[in-house]
Amino acid sequence: MFDALAIASAAMFAWAVMLNRFDRPFPDQWEEYFKDSLVVFAVPIAMLTMIFFKLYKPRRDQALVGELGQVFKASFVSVMMIVVALWAVGSSRLNTVGPPEQTYPGWRLATDPLRFQLAIFAATLPVMIGSYRLLLRLVLRSMRKRGWNMRHVAIVGVGRLGQITARTLARNSWTGIRVEYFISHHEQTSRSSCLNLPVAGGVRELESVLENRHVDAIYLAIPSAMSAQLPMILRRLERFAVDVRIVPDVHPRYLPQNMAVSELEGMPILSYRESPMAGIGGVFKRGLDIFGAIVGLVIFSPVMLVIAILVRLSSPGPVFFKQQRVSLGGGTFEIWKFRTMFVMQDDDQGRREGNLSDFWTIRGDPRVTKVGAWLRRMSLDELPQLFNVLIGDMALVGPRPERPELIDQFREDWRGYMLRQQVKAGMTGWAQVNGLRGDTSLRKRLQYDLFYIRNWTIWFDLRILVLTIFRGFIHRNAH
């Protein structure tokens, strides 16, 4: 109901702005208000799209950021579907264009009323819906602090996992989920309390406990060593009208991306590990990469020309340095950089001997030219990687690419290292904007890379790109 009001308000606002922009009067007939404002298209299409994006699925434990992300996606798709609907019904407004003599960039948007209206609607819709949902969250949070709109749950499992579940729910009181009691994962128990909450009995008394102490949901937090009990407990819970959620006994370090559940002909499939760039998110990221690479090449092309001349004059050898690196899925590609070192005859000696000190430069490395040292301090030697981004070998943002021989060693020595290959290698990354570059802790870099993969959104990429402008070009660890 309120979402429909927010959608209609966005459509009306966009229409009013369009009328003011093009000096058009409001119509006399009230029916025209709904037709010309596109409310008759916007409300049903946007509502159906939001259903598709599961924005009406009650999930108290969903974070606000995740919900707003879905709102933005649904808004974008809704605008596209409205355009398709207008085309399908043969609306004459789609054929309206501005005067042909207008040729400046964006002239169609500025001179076509429908395009202008849709642009304003696309900008307003997520703001209207997001603001309403934010306000709703604040109201619900206030109510839940007063003990209203609560859901009472029980946790099956008194071990480490059960206690983590209880503490997590207690910390996130905004969900309105309150743990009433525990049920031990053992058949019987003499334990009477856990974390100052009562233990109502063991698994053997499951039915009698639930009949006498009603709750809205059950959280199954059973240790993996006793996971064989799970199917039996689920069958016994079918007799009760309660929600059931399972907390897997898996350490967070083994969950680099969000887990998801799908279904194929009734068979549930748990996605344990999946690239966050799959689907529409990957399309947005690739679009950002192409746009950013083109803009970067246009802006930095004069600088790159000057650098190429300086590198050529600094020492004998080619202007560009090319090397095999590893990116998405463990595939290799040829990375481009401006050459910053003297040409060495024994360039492969370190690789043959497995000497890691030869893989990285150190501060004051004698192999680096004077021009190369300056380029490295300013990170300008990496500008040619914009071509790698443009052709799809790399991304603007992602873990830094490593050599294949180092990958072979790190995959054995560092648990979780290969999870970096779930995404494309990047020119900049979360580790780099936090100062982890050059001769810094590999463990720390891996932690930051995995954090990026686990929490990736297109907005995270934009944040890193902005931080790169201030932190990425010049840093004390760059050498």
C-alpha cells in the first residue's frame, strides 16, 4: 500500500517537473493525471518488479543496506519495463523528439518530454521507496525497543554455535528477535541455563517443550559432529507451526561470499561458494570498467605520451613491460606496465631458483631506473593497465594480480588464497587504498581482498575508486 503510494508520488513528481520544464499546463480532465504521469504503468510494473526482487518477503534479519540495494535494482528494472510497456501499447509519446538541429550531448533528454520525465522518475523512484522503507525501519526499531512487534524464538543447541547465535541475535536487537530459551542438542541434559537464559530440556523433550512454551521460530544451531540428527529434528518440527532456520556450523573464513539457496525441480541447492560478480551485478561492474577505462584513457593519454618518451630516454629497452599474471578463474593474461627497470639478462633467474625476493622490488632497488622510481612512487607505471581493463582481462577494482609461479606457492601456504580468483584482478583494490602495497604483510592483504569479495557491491567499487584518487597514487609504501 505505502510502496504504491511512494511509486505514484515519484511518478507524479517527475511529471510535474516535466510540465514545469517544458512550460506545459496541467490537464483539465482528472483521468489525464493518471495517464500522463504514467501512474497507470508505474505502480503495477514497479510493484511486480519489487515482488520479483523479493522485497515483500518478510525478513527481519536483512540489513538495511541489502534492502536498499534491492530497491535500486528494482527501480532500474522498473523504468526499463515501463519503456517496454509504452512501446507495446504503441504510445505516441515515444516518437516525440526534439528539433533535429540540436546536436549537443544529451539533447534528446533535454528536448524530449518523455525521456526527461523518465529520467526524473528513475532518479526519484529509489529515493521515494528507500526513504519510506528507512522511515518504516526507524518506526519498527522504536517499537521494538518498547517491546512491541517482537518475535520470540528458541535455539536448539547449547554449544559454541548456539551461544554465537544467541549473542548475534541479542546484539542486533533492531530485528525484534528475542531468544526465550535454549533446547540442548543432547538427548537429555541436566543443564538449567545458558547465557542467563533457561535451558528447557534436551532434544528428547522437543515436542513437549514446544507445546508448553510457544515460540514463533526455531534456530537450529547443532554442532557438525551431531549433524546426523538434523533430518530427524526437522521431521519432528513439521508438527508445529513455527519458522525453522538452520545456522550451519561453518567458520566464517570458509564463507567468502554470501550463501544462497535455489531450487531445481524441488531439489534444494545450497550455493556454498559463488562469484559475487555473477548475474546483473557483473553486468554493472563490467559497464563501470568500460566507462572508467575509456574516461581514464582520455584523461591520461597526454600523461602517458610524456611517460613513454621519458621511459624511452631513461635507458635502453622497450617502453612497455609485459608479464603473465593470473586473474578470474585462475586464467592467465599479459599485463601491461611502463618499464621501470633496466633490462636484465637474467630476468628469469629468480623464478628458476624460487627466490621470492627477486619477485618484488625493495626500497632503493638498484634495478629500478630514476624515471622508474618516480613512476612507481606516483603509481603512474600502471596506467597502461587501462587497456587490460578495456579488453576485459582486468577490472578497475579487484585484488592485485600475481604471477602464476607465486600463485602455485601461495595456494599451498595460504588457506583461502585461491578465493581471490573468484573475481577479476584489479588496478586498485581495498587492500591498496588501505596502504597494503609494496613490502607489506601478505596475510593482511589477503584479509582485505577476501573482505572485498565477501562484501562486494557496485557502490563498494565506487567508494574504492574515490579513495584511490586520494590514497592510491601517492603512498609511502609505493616503491
